[in-house]
Amino acid sequence: MSITLDVDFQNDHDIWTSTAETVHPGNGGVVRRIVNTVNTANKFDAVSDAASPAYRTPSAGALLLPNIDYDGTNDLHTGPALSTFITANEFDILIAFETDTNGSNNANAWENTAILTDASGFFGMIVKNGNAMAYNYDSNSDTVSIAISTGTAYVARMRHDGGTLYLSINGGAESSIASGNTGSLAGSIRIGANGGGAHMFNGKIGAIVVANTGDELASRYSDMVADWVTGVALIETPDPLTVGAALATPTIKRNSKPSALLVPATIATPTVQRTVRPSPLATAITLTAPTMRRIVRCDPLVISLAVIAPTSGAIQTPDPLAMSLAIASPVVRRIIKPSPLSVALSIAPPTGVDTAIPGAYVRIGLGLCIGL
């Protein structure tokens, strides 16, 4: 169970100017033969060049892609038997078309203008009095109609499934009627005229797809409406999106592959362009005093000397251990390595007796500075 007929006239691969199949028609050229791409043994031929429709590329009329233009006078293609393409109880058919007239208005469905039908009149897509009509004969004439207008592009879906005949236009809701098995599949397929070869179709046909199951072509239906009716350009890959921008819903005709950017994104602060490696300063740091830039050499330290009364002898020079030191905060520019003077010093009163080396304290003080 599968697609049995697929002819698509947006390119000229399926059509020929003669039954010799040597030349594809250009714009305005005759379409003498149509070949089924599913099975190239299936041919649909016109009886003469005069009875062949013209190829229109670029598109003429409302259909958005190249198409075949039937003149409503004698243009007609005839092909294999209906049984080649459908079963008696199931089919699914898509047709891209535009009608230039409202069609005929005869009581019997099979006696009206037909886009696609069989020579015995048991089945068809009809144009009757301003309506597209799906038709199946199961011992009764079962029809479903939807109003259409001239000069307008349509894709019709006509399907027969589970004892019901359905019709939908341009992706809209399906209308339906109960309908049994198609009465006969012996008649040959006709494109552009009814079963009797009269009531010719005046309009354009862009594509015909037939499957022998009742619900085979839902996805293809959407694609054909996009191709022939809505006309939004094909998107092969998603367009670049601006980070942080409000994204409007894109107008898309057809996606060759799903877009990963269809879900709107919420971008948190901060906006980051590029991070080579994580910053160690990502966490807030509280720096304690002093403020430091660079120490090339120690700035003079203000040292407060408090001399304790000696316990013995004469004091030749101040006892370096006999004084308390009050060290003011240094003014520092840059620290090459941490300063050992960041801790306050508190020196207890001395227990010694004499100091023999003059100026020892001063040298000690300088030594501490140099150690920074």
C-alpha cells in the first residue's frame, strides 16, 4: 500500500512534447505525454498536439509554480485503468489546480466538468457550478462539495476510507459522506475531461498525487498547499537570531528539517560574549586596609619610642627592647610579596640591664623595613 501516481509540473521532468519522450516543453510548449514518476511504464497521452495542453513556466494564473494549462475545448490526457492506482474501498488523492470557469451544472455528477476521472464514470474530482466535488459511485452517486472561486489556487484532498468519502480544500476541515466500494475500476484514467470525453476542464493543473490507501498523504498535503498556494519561500536552515531580541513567529512555507530555534529563549543577565577561562574574580572580594600599589622600598615608618627607666647603669644608647612601638599604617603602592608588618607589634617592657650597642634599635627598625 503506497503512492501509485505522482506527477508534479513545477519542473518539466514528468512531461514531454511527444510520445517519443525526447524533448521537454518550454514555456507555452505542448504537453503531449505525462509520465508517472512512481512507475514510468504508466503514460498519459493526448491524442494530438492540437489536443495537448500548454506548459506554463513561470506560472500563469494563481498557482504559484509552473503548471499545465487545459483550454476547456479539447485538451485531454488518457492513461492506464483506474485499478492501477486505487482499490475499490480506499484511495487518497491530492490535486493542485485553478479553474477558469465555474464548470458545468448537470444533474448527474459524472456528466460534469472533470479535473480527474475514469472513462466509465465511477469516480472523479469534479468542478460543478462553482464547487469542487468529490465523487464515488457505489451503486449510488455519492458526492461531497466545497465552494470554490475562479482564478484562485487550490489543493484538494479527496479520499475514500472506511466506507466514507472525504473532501478538503487548502488544508481546511474535511466534509464527508458515507460511500461504499467504487463500482468499477476498469475504466481508464482521464485528466482534463469527464468519462465521456466531454465537459472539458478549463484551468490549470500543477500536480496530481494518488495513493491506494485511505489516509496516506496528510504530510504531502501540507507540503503541496505550501508549494502551490501560500507561496512562502523554502527555509533550508534557520535564519540567525539576535540574542536577547524578541523573536517574532517566522512565516515558513516548508521546512526541510526542523528548526532548533522555534522555542523562545530567555537570556539571564549578564550578557557575555566570550569567556576564555573562568575569572577568579567572579566572587566579590573585600580587601582590607592598607591600600597597596607597589613597594620599591619601604617608606619611612613612624616609630614612637617610649623609653622605660633603666634598671641599672648608664644608658649609652636607647635599649631597643625598652620601648613600645606604635607603627602607623604605611603608604604602599604595590606589594611584591605580602608584608610581615600587616600585624601590629606590641613589645613588652624589657627585663635586661644595659645596652652596649648604640643605635641598635634604629638598625633593627630599618631591618624590618628592608624585610618588606
